[in-house]
Amino acid sequence: MGQSQAAAASASAETVVFADNAPSWDELAALLAERKAAVGFEEPDPATGPTNAQALVRHFGRGEDAIKIKLYRDHAAWCPYCHKVWLQLEEKRVPYRIEKINMRCYGDKPAAFLSKVPSGLLPVLEVDGQVSPRAPGRAPAPGAGAARSDPRDPRPAPRRPRRPSPSRSASCS
């Protein structure tokens, strides 16, 4: 591409040039609104639109009355265990409400949450006001299956599961 073609291409592309000073937040908000209007962009509804980590209510068009589940998950949306539960709710389109809880590395957990879940581990599901003892998506403890009924089974009997230490549990703190 020659210099004249490059100059024409750069002139045709709309660019925003700022002088020595960066724009204020108000100027940036106005510029963003102007650009959104120019392309016809509409913000999606967080309750019914695409999955969004910032949404606090998801009812998938069924209304607020359909919500019976509250998911307590980490505030920063980093916990992989919270993601498993969150993605299951989204995939099955189960209406739910979210309450974001700090992980311990980001600050103290609310006293109301600790009164429901003394360990403070996440994720937690509350269904019709009852806290679920173990969120779905978490695997049962190793060896927690039923005992074998056939005494001729050559495999060793399952061992009694060890109580997991907080550092080895399948939850975020």
C-alpha cells in the first residue's frame, strides 16, 4: 500500500485525538453515549439477557416470583467452584438471585452470611430460605458411596473418607 493510500485510509477511519490533557469522566461518558447512539447500541437486560458476572438477578423472563434460589458466590467472580454452580443455573435457565460475598483475601465476610454458613466457604445455595449443606456440582467425598454387597468382590473395601482440612476442601474461602 502506497503512502497516499495509507493516508487516505487513516483519514477515513474516525479517530479521537486528545490534546495534552486527558478527558474528564463526564466527557468520556458523553463520547460513549454519542458512539452508542451512532451505532444503535442498546444495553442488554441483565435479568434476561446474556450471562453477565455483574447481574444480581436472573429470571430468564419468568418474573421475580419465579426466583426460589439464592447463590452466594465470590465478589470478584474468580472462584472456579462458584463458576460450576453458576454455569449450571445458567445452562438450565433456573431463575436465581446472587449475593456476592468477599473471599477472605479481600476482606471480612458479612456477619449475616457467617450466621448461615459458619465455615464461610463458597459457593452456597439457599433454596426457599434453606441453606444447602453442599452445593450441587461438588463431588462427594472419596469413598462416600454405598458399601459393596458382594463379598466376592476382589476390590478392596472403600475406606472411610477423611475429613478434609480447610486448605484441601473444594470451596473458595
